[in-house]
Amino acid sequence: MAEGVGIILAKLAFVLLFVLNFGAVLTWVERKQSAVMQDRIGANRASIFGVRLLGLLHALADAIKMFTKESFTPDNADKPIFRIAPAISVFFALVGFAVIPFGDKLVVGDTVVNLQVAPLNVGVLYLFAVAGMAVYGVVLGAWASRNNYALLGGLRASAQMISYEVALGVSIFGCIMIYQTVDLQEIVRWQGHLLGGWLPAWGVLMQPLGFILFLTVGIAETKRIPFDAPEGESEIIGYFLEYSGMGFGMYFLTDFIETVMISAITVTLFFGGWQVPYLMADGFHFPWGGMVALSNWMVALLQFVSFTLKVMFFLWLQMTIRWTLPRFRYDQIMRLGWKYLLPISLVNILLTGFIILLLK
Amino acid sequence: MNVHDKYGPLTLWEKFYLAPILAGLWLTSKHFFRNLGRHILRAVGIKSRAMGAVTIQYPEFLRPLFPRLRTMHRLTRREDGTPRCVACMMCETVCPAKCIYILADEKLENPQIEKMLHSFDIDLGLCIFCGYCVEACPEDAIRMDTGILELSNVSRNGMVLDMETMLNLKPDGSRYAQYDKNGDIISNAYIQQPKKS
Amino acid sequence: MSDPTRHFVGKETKFLEEGVYGENFIVTSVDRILSWARLSSIWPMTFGLACCAIEMMATAASRYDLDRFGAGVMRPSPRQTDLMIVAGTVTLKMADRIKRLYDQMPEPKYVLSMGSCATSGGPYWQHGYHVLKGVDLIVPVDVYVTGCPPRPEALIDGVLKIQDKIRKESVIKRKLQERSNV
């Protein structure tokens, strides 16, 4: 489908706005959600001309403050790499959103727009490639700091991320065996099938074990609590120790953008992506016979809203896990990744294979 | 005795930690939704006694203080307006941090009271707020019941209290908890009314 | 003595170059926006050394929430913080580390000295042979909060005074701040 450059740029701008807004709002959500969970009130004092907005202006104040902080470079640091490492980190976090579909087809004039920025037919492999490159941002930042402890933090981070990439891949194989494709848009379309005529065939029903595994491994891959041993935070020294000002701001933002990315991938693979139950391209087709006709724009809007709501649920879940569970020790993280999650993923593949054979 | 000897090694189910993890998530989610519901109800306008947070929002709301709390010092006066202090130097001697500096003067009007104060300085930057000076004073001249807790300044010299300041402080009863005639605390005096700052 | 919480206040606050021109325009300067951003997002590096650290934890906990003023994100690394709260007795062994960490903080940075021991050595000023008699001998202190330990209300009042100070100071004009202490 020949989409013009204008449409591609519009989709790109839309996705970037979506992701960056979520990333910025997540800084506020983290403080407010942790406050509500801990029976207190979070940040609520920043006000512009008397308008308080429940503390959202604190996120804006954080950003402005980080811009105006002195950007410090250590004396014998590797200056070009030191400056560029946070940018690499953010780049590879943002680029992963190019293959996430947030809607079906949208008819604009006489072009049919596929609501996915880059319609790759190897979407899942692209995501793994991006996750693999994300290690570079961390390791280069730690190495260029010329600080022994930051370097150790970076080594911890790289070992953890590389180990969990294996489990990340293997836990998806069961899904790919069922969906028979690695194109993310086709995966989401496949999940619109109805089992037995009334149950939407979402991935979590086909692969519950795969879902739990993928969520755990995803949280470990993005170094969120409880797997944030590389990041440190008051017990062991982390890899962004020497970064101040906007360099630290970019690492901080990467953390939240990767949280959104794991939520988006989980929703796409296991929870039907943009699928609303019983919503087809021309309206609702209920199994008991009713039908509600909707225009194409309305259908696209409903699909986008459903995607957003599902992503927000997983963001809430990851934030709750973050503020509840204590941190794992580093050897526990490694043991979990190699000795437990990887064999269970392989067993998952075997079981899926058996069941597919039986059902044939 | 090692705890592992008492309870034995972990069973396979316990090693999964699924039950404790889910119990923890259940507890925090319960707090989250309960507080969120209370916040939304108060925002909509349905006010109830249940607060969404236990925070006392200083400086608009004040926590009630109790009578024995040791806050900023003040010097008391007799009925005729002169300070009670007779410069006996008891407080200066007993102070563990040696933060009281007294200079005495001769009091000529009354033959039964021989001395009076020339200057009385307390360096609050050194004071540890133990209350020994209050206990040691034989004249009940110094008390620590002003209810002023906000002792911060931009310089160390600004924290030296002199005699004039301390004589003019009054006990501020509005920040203290209210008691009824039997000595029981009044129950709804826990979060005080907003103060204008 | 009308307002007991403003007992020790110095100069009154004056906003820089703010004016109301006409009915529909309010003019503000970039200074004000930068100061507003800085004071709404003070990230403390809590240097809890002794008993005052317990009161600092109490201030950051649920009952008196320090996060309401934007000061809740307590980063462990000095390179990412604005305010150093020196809470507790400073020994001579620790003084070296405090100076080193203060130098590692990026500008603009502020120091709040919490408790009698950090302000002036406290009860150890006379005979304490290993106690630094006041942390302002090694780092320039902006606000002193005294008490043993200061109640959370007093610490929050100290943070509010730091916010007042940030509101008054000018970034773009680069006025030299006079940091006279003792």
C-alpha cells in the first residue's frame, strides 16, 4: 500500500508523542502511585499561577531543573562516549516502538493506512535486535565514566541484560508456534478469532505460562525493581553514577520508556493488542446475533483506546510490583535467569508442541 | 540456633515464593485502591472521617503538641512585670551543652531580692533541648512551653536568643492538644484546623 | 511576634522583575521560571550520620511527607542531587568525605545543616576531640536547623526556607551570593 511520506511522518510523530508523553507522565505516576500506596500524599505543591494539577507540574519542574543543572564531565573520562552514551540508550528504547501496532487499517481519502509505523514482516526479531543493542548504552556509559564502581555496575547490567535476552526469546517461541507468524500486525489480527464462537483467542489464554515468563523476563531485561541490581540506589553503586543534569535525565527517561515498551509488547503478544472483543472492521458483531455498525474512524479510535487502556493496566502493574517487592541479590538474578526461567521456557515449548500435535 | 534447623529447608512450593509475592502485591494493591477511592470521594465532595492519607499537611495543618514537649525557651515575669530570674546561675551550671550565658546585676529596690539579670543569652545552635535548666531553676523563671518548633535560620549568630526576646514570648496554647476536665484528651483535636500563615 | 513560624526570618521575599502591565498581560522573567523549577524539584542527598537521620526518615515517611514539596526523590549519588542535608554529628573522619561529596555535587547546590551537632558541634563543642564543631567549617551552609533532633515540622520549615532562598536568588544575573556563616 503506497502510503505517502506525509502519512508516515504523521504516524511517526504520533507514536513519538504517545511514547514521550507516557514516559514523562510516568515520573509523576511513580511518585503519586507510591504515595497513594503508602498512605501519604505525593508531590502536590508546584503551582503555576495557583493551578496545582495534582502535582503534574512537578514532572515539568524536574525536567526544567535537569536541563539547567551543571552538566559535569569527569576529568579523565572518555568525553565523546561519555556524552553520547545516554543518547544511545534513549535511541534504542524509542526505536523499538516502530513495529508496535496500535490499530488496524484506517481509510484516509483513498489510501489505506496501516496503523503501524514500520510494517516489518520480522517484527518480533526486530524487537529482540533492539533489546540486544540497548546493552550498548549502559556499558558505554559505565566504561566512559572511568570510575571503577560505575564500571562494575555496568558489567552487572550487561551480564543481566544479555542473560535475560535468551529467556526473552525462548519464552516467545510458544506464541510464535501458535500464531505461525512473526509479523506483529498479523499476530494481533490472529487474536481476533473467537474460540468456540464466543471467547476471543487472546495470547494469555493460549499461553498462560508464556505470559508469566515473558512478563518476569521483561521486567528483568529493563532492569526494573525487583531486578534493579545494576542500578543500585543506595546499596550498591550503579552505572550512571557520574552523570548529572540531562545525561542522567536521559537514563531516567530510558527506564520509563522501556517500561512502556515491555507493557506494549506484552499487550501486543498476549492481550490482543488493539483488539476489542467482538469488534470487527465495520462494527461490533456480538455472538448472540446483535450488531452495531460503526464508521472506520470510530473503529480505529476504539482500537487505539483499548490499546492504551491495556498498556496503562500493565504500567500500573509494573509500578505496583516496583513498590512492593524487595530487590533480588545479583547471584539470585543470574540463577533465576539461567537455571529456572530458561528451562521452564523450554518445557513450555515442548508442551505447546505436544498440544498442537494433539489438536491436529 | 539456626532458623533453618528449626523450620527445615524450604519446600519446593516455598522456593517459588509465589504465595508471598502475591500476598505482598495484594496488600499494596488493597491500600492503593482504598486510598484512591477515599481521595476520589473527597474530591467529589462526599466528606467522611476516613482520610485518604495519614499525612498532616504542614504548614497548613499542625499536629497537636503535648504539654511536656520541650520547645523554645521563655523567661517568666512576676506579677509586677519584672523578670523572675535572680541570676543564680543554676541553669548555666547544669546545662550539659554550656549554652546559657548569664551576666548578673545588682537589684537595689527590693532588699529581699539581691540580684537581677543584666543579660541572658541562650545559644540555640548548641542547645540540646534536654530541659535541665527548667528543672534546675528554683524560681520557675525559665520554661520551655512556647510551642515554637520552627528553629531555623540562615546564620549561626541569628540563633542566639537574648533576654528581651525571651521575656516577650508567651505560651502559645493553640498548638497544644486540648484536654477536658477529667484529663482525657478530646478526640477530634487530632488534626487541627488550618492556620493562616 | 505575630507569626511564630516566621520568628527568625530575615529579609522579605521580593520577586524579580515581575510586573502587571495592563489588564491582560503578566510579565515574568526567565529567572522566575528557573527558580520555580529549581525549588519545586529539590532532590536531597541525605547525609544521615547520627540520630538526626531518624528524624529525617520520619520526615520523609507518611505522617509528615517531604515529597509534597518535591523533595522526595532521594538519589544516592551526589552528582544527581541539589541539596545536601547534613544530619547528625560530623566527626573529623567523616569531614573529609563530606567535603569530597560536596565538591562532587553540580551547581547550583545548597546545604542544610540539621541538628545541633551539625550546626555548631552541639553538646560536644567543649570536650569533643574528634567532633567537627559545625559543618560550616568545611562547606558553606545555607540554612541551619537546630534542635536535638529537630522535629519534622522544623526540618520542613528549614526546607521551606531553602525554597525561599532559591526564589530570591538570580541565576541569569549571576549575583555573587554572600555565604557568611559564623
